[in-house]
Amino acid sequence: MEPIHRLTTESGRVLEVNGEHRLYAATYLTTKEARWRSSNGPKIDVLGWTPVAQLAVKSDTGAWMIAVPSRVAPAAMPSDLSVNEAFVLGALVGDGSISSSKATVALTTPAGEFVDAFITAVEAIGDRVTQYETGTRVATWGVRARPENRIGSGRGARNSCRTRVLLRRVGLMGAKSATKFIPDEVFGSSNEALAAFFGGLFAADGHMQIGKPSGPRSRGASQVTLVTVSERLARDVQEALLRFGVNARLRYRKNLRGGLPSMEGKIYSSWEIAVSTASDVLAFAEVIRVPGKQGQLDLLAERARKALIAKPHGGNVKQWRTRHLNADLRWEKIKSVEMVGTDQTIGNAG
């Protein structure tokens, strides 16, 4: 048994390993004068492969950084998940009712371009979508088997629903808001299918935040965000976006819940994924289409292009992020390294 360290980077990435595990590390000068004494950014001293236990100790030469992937390659042999299946899964992970106790798989969202795209994808799979009343102001869209595909009634009829079979196949059937995740079959799918999954997910639960213009420059944050109560889903999204070279930040939010009297004073915990730098917003917009929010995404992409023209070395992405590194790697500052218990590792097993 040996101590386990949890290392967290500035973007919210987490790694739990033993103290002897080595990461490619460097230090950077932390004083403002030293950091920005030239247009080249902070002075970086590369130390190479360094034990995590050493990264937990304050450096005499500056603050710690480690090299992390900025892009990951697709699977050598992609799964056969179709684009339509991926879009439906993304939509249901974002705002769907997929509890195994429910008679019908359903999506709750107002009518519009997103619902039209969802209906088209569901019909391509072989099911049908019907709207039904739930007593709320937001429409609910139930997914059912086509009449010609139904076998019997009750459980037999539910098992005839191809969308339901798909959810069961990938392990999502029965997942609640706090337990949703990206299935392995989606992680291992083609770039086109993964982009479709993100299209459905961000159409259902994403937000295109556009800063208000003020004078010759835009003011306020302009970013693509997704908020979820599932930590696993948030971390999955951050990891999967690397397929397209999109580096997102993950932030834990803990707020007091308001609104209904029964919620007053209760703690509401959530996780926010944010795509905010000009190059990352543009990389996102180049491959992912978000029905119902595409106009806002196009506006964000246009602002990102202007930022890259004004600052051709990456807009608000600092050049030093990739200095001394191979392609598809970037430096990230270490936010914290803490002990989280002990465990038996490969290094000392037996």
C-alpha cells in the first residue's frame, strides 16, 4: 500500500496516481515582472519526467506546470454507431427522461429546430415521436416503436422501441441526471458520430454566451458552456472534446437553490464545462452543429475569427502554452496536489 495523490490542473483535469508516477513537468516564473518582461510570455524551465510527489512540493524556481494532451486521436477501429443514433443519445443525455421505470423514453423541450432534428433522427433509427401533455408549459416528446414494429403490449411493446434498445445497449437506460455519462461506444465512434452526439447534447443543455459589445471591442465573456449535475458527464465531455482539439475548462459550482419553497436554502451542486478561448470556440464551431442554437454559435465563431485576425498567434491563447512541446500537447499550471488515501499499485503489488 502506498499514498495516492490527486493532481488537479487549472482547467479542472484530475489525475490520481502514486507518488512515483512521472509527468512531463516544467516551472515558470510567477512574479508579474518576470513573467511578462518580454512579448514571449513567461520564462519556462523544462525539468522533464518528474515524480508526482515532487510536484506536491513548492518549487524554488517558480510554479509547476505539466504537459497535457491538447488533441487526441480517434479510435483505430471506430464503433458502428450511426450519426442519427449518436445525435439521439446526445439529446437524451442532455435533457431526456431515460429511467428504466418509465414506460416511454422522452425529451422535454420547447418545439423548434432542435425538436425537428430530434424527430428526424429518431425516425431514421426506426421509431416515432409523439407529443403528449404533462401539465407543464414545456412540451414533452415521447419516443415509441412504430406500430408495424410493435410486438405485443406492455414490456414487449417497450422492447420493440429501437431507441430504448440503443440506450440499453450503451448502458444509459435507467441513468438519472446525476449519473449520466458518455458511453464507451460514443467515445469510440467516428468523428462524424461524436460531433453529432455533441450537437444533440449542446442543443438540449448547452448555452451560447455572447458578451455584449461596448465601443470598438466586445465586453463580457463569449463562450460555449454546458452545466450538469453529473461530474462523470462533465469530465467525459472535457475529455471527448479533445478529439476535435477543443480544450475546455471544468469548474465546480456550489450554489444555494432558490425558486420553489421546498428548494429554498438547499445546496445545488453542478459542474460547468466552458469553451472560451477564440481558437477553441472556432474549433468547436467548425465540426459541431447545434440545432436551435446554430445562429448564436455562428456569431461566436465570427467573433473568434476576428480575435484570431487581430491576434494571429492564437487570439487569447498564449503562445507559451506549446513552447518546448511536441504537437498536440500544451502546458497547464498545477492547481493542487493532495493526498487522497492509500492503495495498492502495480509498482508495489505482490
